[in-house]
Amino acid sequence: MTRSLALTLAAVLALAAAASPVWAGHEIAVGLQCDRVGPTNTIGPFLCPGAHDYVKLVNKKGGVDGHRVRVIEIDIKYQVPLAVESYEKMKQEGIVSLMLYGTPQTYALTPKLTEDRIPGTAPGFGRADATDGTKYPYVFPVAASYWSQATAAVKFLLDESKKQGKKVGKVAFLFYDNPAGREPLPILETLARREGFELRTFAVPPPGIEMSAQVLDIGGRFRPDWVITHLFGRSPSVSIKELKRVGYPLDRVVSFVWGAAESDVEAAGWATAEGYLGLQYAGVGQDFPVIQEIVKMYRDEGQAPPKEMAHSVYYNRGVLWAAVHVEAIRNAIKKFGPQIKGEHVKQGFEMIKGVTLGGLVPPLEITPNDHEGGGWVQVWQVKGGKWTRVTDWFKAYPDILQEALKKS
Amino acid sequence: MIHRECGVLKTSYAADMALYPVPLARWTVGAIAAAAFGVFPLLAGDYLLSIANLAAIAVVGAIGLNILTGYTGQISLGHGAFMSVGAYTAAILATRAGLPVWVCLPAGGAMAALVGMIVGSPSLRIKGLYLAIATLAGQFVIEWTINHVTWISGGVQASIYVPRPALGGLLIQSQREMYYFIMTVAALGVVAALNLFRTRAGRAFIAIRDHDVAAEIIGIHIFRYKLLAFAISSFYAGVTGVLYTYYLGIANYEQFTIVTSIDFLAMIIIGGLGSILGSIFGAVFLTLLPIVLRYVVEGIGGLFFTIPDVLNLITNVQLILFGALIVFFLVVEPEGLNKLWRNIKDYFRVWPFAY
Amino acid sequence: MDFFALLVVNGLLVGTLYSLIALGFVLIYKATDAINFAQGELVMIAGFFVAALIQLYRVPLAATVAIAVLAMMLLGFGIERVMLRPLIGRPVIAVIMATIGLAAILKGTGPLVWGAETKNLPLPIPEAPFLVNVLDVVVLVSPIQLVAAGVSLAFLAVFGYIFLRSRMGIAMRAVADSQQVAMAMGINVERYFALAWAMAGIVSALGGIIWGNLLGVDVHLALVGLKVFPVVILGGLDSIPGAVVGGLIVGVVEGVAAGYIDPYVGGGTKDFVPYLLMILALMVRPYGIFGKEIIERV
């Protein structure tokens, strides 16, 4: 049964492959776990096409040193058992690296990845202490962890207040009440002590569709100078609406990376959300050469560019995601030749430096110790119906992050 | 199981309760055991073994829930949480006390049994769907507790890495070793459950399910046996959680949510309530369904669509098919796969000389 | 004190939103004796449908509401016809499972037909809240919450009338009590099942419009279904006034818990405090505040 299906599948793939040029080089498989129908299906269907399109572009331009990269996507519905099953399937297909999807799935696969020596990337999710490459050798956050996002958000609001000649007295932290949501708490507490502001936290329990009491508390009783939000799913847009409703100025609200997409603002209404600030770990919009090349690739094929591109926050993150994998493979091939395995690609990741794709990717520098690549973010703001950039790439308080890493 | 029971006439209660109704049954069970422990793990690769492992773990959980829901008639929506209780108990014992797997496994089950009894205690007063919702409350309270008490969860990330289990000097690490370990536990679970319903307690459970008031009148202490059912059922759930923990190498409550509870309920309803074989069918069926559907839809979809379109399409079609299949099975056979299996067996009972 | 009043009023208004979802659930339970796990998904699909009508096809709002109500009613009929009619007389748990299957089908259909991206569902209701001065306490009230309250109360009145006074309602109650006896008394069980699902469809349509406006429309909209359980248990699974009162209680308790307990325990207690309340309620009144007391005789 399985075999005949696999044969059918192989035949289909062969047909698809027949259309593209014949490859002299070797084929390198990369696994991609995606969620297109589960609880994060407002993200997956826009994130994963970005990864596919970037790899397609790379292959079109001759692959990685003449070797074709094949992305094997399996939908895991945000479920741990399916993540495990699909990982075994991908391993059988000989993947050299894996794009992980979702925090619980990342946790569950971390021990397996380490045993099998296959590097996995978890940009913007997973655990913050995976930054420490000596402790988690085969997990790469590659983008700013929640800890780095916390330090960056605080630095941003302190700088802004200074510019306006004000002092920061009170900061509210509105977070989704799950492990990922609570992860930045210790860092924020340390920052509050050091910078001398009062921090109060407001938990939003899953599923996060109702938070009027917490927001009333923020807007009516606590009245902070700034609000930092760290929400998932549909709750970011609810927070925008609720904060607006109690009359809190949205240009003093800074969201972490999963509450700063087009769809979050769309659901709340662009006019309502005017001024809302968000952290980004990849560039937003289509003014990047690599995005234009993808558009051109589609146009050359006589097709319209994919509609997922309009959701540039997630799409571009997908491009970044694939780009670091391609870069790691390139580094690995350069050093070890075309017969690479997971452990070689791991070293390839640790050599990534200066891949910016014209500003879409931050100046990452991944080392054997730092698997996060620095923890860079940009701050963007909703202005006139689109996200506009406020700051360039920056990172903050490396000492606090180092200390937290050492302690964990 | 697979043997045919043609011409078997039972003349005593002892014969009716026998585990092996005909001598041939011993041989079929032996053959299945030999296939499961001897042939399959040697022939199958890591991928097939990983699916088998996930299915075997699900079997343990499904049997546990079936003891409570199928045999005792108490619906529980809290089994996901009981699994996480087992998972964290084992993880804490394994990492902080350094205890070996053969201690952690029953300890996780025992802890879950205790919590299950507490959650099940409202069953004294309430029953049916109201009880189902009371156990749902248990689910949320347990989730919240694990999430917020860092002593249990081991920090804000609420996940504890556990070392690979070792039996004696043997480290259980590869999928094949895991398979032997999980299958042994699952087989013990199946045998224990089969025997449970040959005892006084097991028959009391069934009596309570069939008519609680009548059961009380014939001298069954309802509350005690309901709690016992919760305890045994949660013990299985706890063991399931421990197995997941050792299999994945991590305890993380986010994989034991209300969705898990509903999934397991789906397994036993599709498999067949009040049937051990049904629990096995249901668990295997629901574990394999998304995987098989993926192959089918990819196979068919690939012929008509370019690859990027397929990815978005197939996933949604899969989900729809998943729901449609559940509905289809319920409409065709509301008593589950087990009944379907019995129907097939009944048809072949006197085959080929049917009258 | 001021803040407490604020939380209570806000909680009451949020509670009416919960009631709206719980009503559909209670209708199904009342008539068919089954727990509908697809209530949130019905609301979601209604939201998708309305958002598509407004955004893609530019249908005016009044027409949209009418079409959506009609379509959801038909969907209710359809679900009953295809999925539930074959299950009449079968164990209740089979019906429950069927609704779980239905939930998966609806969850796949919405994004498949209209795309997974989040859609805005604009309503011509002003967003800005107004201040109301009640006994020297100034509270914020937003118009959408008033609309929801109005719709809930209207449904309460209509369904209350139907179930208590009309022949149809009495027949439905008989069906819920015992399908077999109802059949024996010459009641067309299928017809009343279909009616119950159609009514639940109508409620879901309005729930989808109002919640869709609040949350935006995508699969997350289905999560409102989870809020139903404490509401209906508190109120009683089979009581329509219970759905409304349960909603109000849950709304207030959640708000007060978030305002007064959370700061001390450092976590969101509002998701489980209603459940704790629910367990206590079950201990005292196992059939809910308004639920029908079932007397068992042997």
C-alpha cells in the first residue's frame, strides 16, 4: 500500500522534475514542517511558500554550487505525533537539515535531532536558551529569541522616551499565558530593576480571544507609559482593538514578532491600528531585490507572482528561513564537498556571516556558541495602511542575555 | 481474534469467561505476538517503527479511556491532563531523583491515578454529560497548575528533558529498542485490561454502566467502583504520558491539551466502546488516518495540480476527509470498528457453507 | 470600587457575547440531547461566509445578514439531513462524535474556499466607546457589545416563547426527553431535529457576524466554542434563560478574576476560575442553575 503510493508520488515528482533542467549535481534534501490547517494556519500558508519560492529561485539560478536543493514539506497540523512521524519520514529521505515548526514540536524533536545529528532551525519560536550552541548543538533559533526581543523592545521604548524628553516610569507587559508567552518574563524583570521602571504583567489565558478586563486594568488603573505585548494567534488583533477602545495610544504599544503581521492589523482594521509598533526579525514589504527576483521568476514563467507575497511579514520570514538553510548548505559544500550530511550542515550554519539579501535578513553572525546569530530586530509601525520601518537592525543588553544563558 | 468460533457451544460460566474460547485462539494470539515482537521489528525500518511506536502508545491510552468510558459509562474529557500528570511525574523522578524507568513508569501511572480519582470524585453527584464537563474543568485546572507551578514544570518553559531509559545496562534509544519497550508495556496493558473484566471489579464496572441504580441495589458500592474505574483508567493515561515522555525524551504539557482528550475519545468511539480490541482498532486507525490520507491525497492531487498549489489544497482536503471519514464510519457503523470486525467474523463463521 | 464596577459592567457585556454562542449549543442539546462540539466551527463558517459576501462580492450589509442567516439555516438543515438523521436512535455518544467530525470538515472548508488569511469583517457600528454614568460610577460601554446584548435578549425572548408556548417547542422538548416515546406519540422526530439544527444555524450566523467583527475572521474564530462549556453548565445544558444567565456570570467572574486574582498569582486565572465555579455549581445543583431536574425512578 505504502509502497505503491510512494511510487505514485515518485512518478509525480519525476514528472515535475522533468520540466526543470537536468541536474548534473547531486540533490540535497531539506525538511520543512509546516502547519497549514492547524491552530497556526494564519501563519503557515504564508510562511512556507516563502521558503519554497526562495529555494526555487536558488535552483533556477543553478542551485548551490550546481547542486539542487529539494524541500520536502510535510504538514504536521501543529501536532507532536505527526511532527515525530514526519521527521522519521524525512530522515528516511536523507534530509541534511530541518525547518522546525512550533514550540512544542521543537521541544519534542530536539533530543532526536541531537541523536541523529541533523540541524534544525526554529526562527522566532522554540526555547530562548537554545541560543547556546554548546548546550543545544543541533538547534538553531537563527532569529531573535523571545529574550532578545524583550531586551530590544525595552531598549526601543527607553530610546524613544529619551527622544521625547520623557522618563519611563511604568511598563505593562501583556502576554499570552503559555510557556512561550512567559519566557521573556525573567529578562523583563531584570531590565526593570536595572533601568528603574515599574513592570506589571498581565496574562491573557489561551485561546486569547477575550482580554477586556486586562486591558481595562492597563488603560484604566495602571496607566503605563508603554505597553509591550507578546501574543499569539488571534489575540494580537484583539489587543489592538481593546487598547484602542479604552483610549490607550497605540503608538506606545510594542508587539513581539508574532503579533506584528499584516493579518493582525487587517483583523483589527488598518485605520484602527494606526501607530501600532511591532518587532520584526525579517524585513517587511517587497522592496528587496530577492523578492523582486522571485516576482520576476514567476513573470518569466508566465505566471502571476503568488498571492501569499502580499502577506510580506510572514512570506519574507519564510524567505529568510530558507536562505539560512541554503547558506548553511553552501558553506558545508564549500568545506566538505558535495557529499554532505547533517553534521556538516551544522558546521555550515555556524559559518553564516554577512548574508543580508539586500536588507531582508539582519546581519546574522552564527557561531558555535551563538546559534541565534546576534538576536537582531527592527521596529516597524503601522502608518497609513501599511507597515513602515522605524529603526534599523539593532540588538541590546548582551550582558543580560549572556547572564541568563549562563544561568539556564 | 482472528480464529473462527464455529460450533462452539458454551456450557458453563467459566467457559464463557475464558480468555481463549477455543484452543485455536491460543495459537492465533501466539502468532500475533510472534509477528509483533519477532517478525515486524526485524523487517520494518525506522520510519515504520516510529509509526508503530506512536500507535502502540495511543493503544495504551485508548484502552485506559475505554475502561472508564466504554466499560463504566463515565465520559472523561480530562485524559489529556492525566497523561501530562504521568509525564511530569516520571520526568521529575527521572531527572531529580535519578530513578530508573521501571520505577518511573508505574510511579507516573500511580500519580495520574491519584489525580484522576480527585477529578473523578464529582461522579458521586453528577453523571453523563455534566460529568464530562466536570472532567473538562479538571483538564484546564491541571494544565494551569503545570503551567504555573515552576516546581512541577521545571521553569517557565514548562518542559523537562529526560534521559533515554535504561533497563539494566541496556540503553533504550533507537526506534527498534523503543519499539520493544513500548510494545511490552502495551501488551501488558492489553492483557491486564482483558483480565480486569473477568474479575469482580470489572463486572461491577459493567453493571454500573448498564444501570447504576440497579447495580447499587444488588450491592455494588457505586462510588467506590466509579472511583476505582477513574483510578485504573487514569493509571493507563499516566503510563501513556510516561511512554510519550520517554519516547520523545521530553515532558511538555502542551502536547496533552483538550485536543488530545478529544482525540482519544474519538479513538474509542470509532474503535468501539466497551471493547479492548476496539480500543486497539481505534488507536491504530486514528494514528494512521492522517498519514495514509496524506499519501493518498498527495498521490491523487499531484496529477492535477502544480506542486505549490497542492500543498495548500491537500492539507485542507485531508482535514475535510478526516472529518468526513469519522462521520461516515459513525453513520455506517455507530458501534465502531470492532462491530464491523465482528460482522465480518460472523459472516465467515460458517463460511463457506452458509445456509 | 470604581474599577470593580467597571469590571462588572464590562463582564456583563462580554457575557452577552458568550450567551450568544451558548444559545446555539443549548438549542441543539435541548432538542436532540447531544453535545455539539462543532458550535465554534459553525460560528466560524458563518463568519467566513459573511466576510466573503462583504469583501469579495460587495453585498450590502443588510442583504448579507439576511443571506447569511438563510444560508446557515440551510446548512443546519443539511447537517441534520446528511449526518444526524442516520444516527437517530443510536447512542448519544455517536452523535457527539459526529459533531467532532463535523468540526474538522468545517475547519477545512472555510480556509479551502475563502483562503486562510485573516479577514476583516466591518460593521457600520461605531468603534468608539461611550461613557455611561450609573450611580456615580462611570463605565465604558462599546456599541458592539450593546448590539450583542440586544441580539441575545431578542433570541432569549423568541426561543423562550417558542419552547414554552408553541406546539413546535413542546414537541421539541418531548423529542429531547425521549425520542422513542415521542415517536410513539406521533411526533415527527426528524422534523424537529432539523428545526433545532436550523435554529442553531441562525444563532450561529449572528454569532459569526458579531464575533467576526470583534476578532476578525479566520479559523481562530472557532475558539469561541470553548467558552461555551462553563456557560452552559452553569446555566443548565437545556435552559435558554440559563445560557444567558450563565454567560453573564462567566463574563463577570472572568473579568473580576483577571482584575483581582491575576496580580497575586502572576498568571491568567480567568480561563479556569469559571470552571472552578462550575464544579462548585455542579456539586450543589448538578443540573445547572436553570436546568431541568431529572428524577430517576427504577
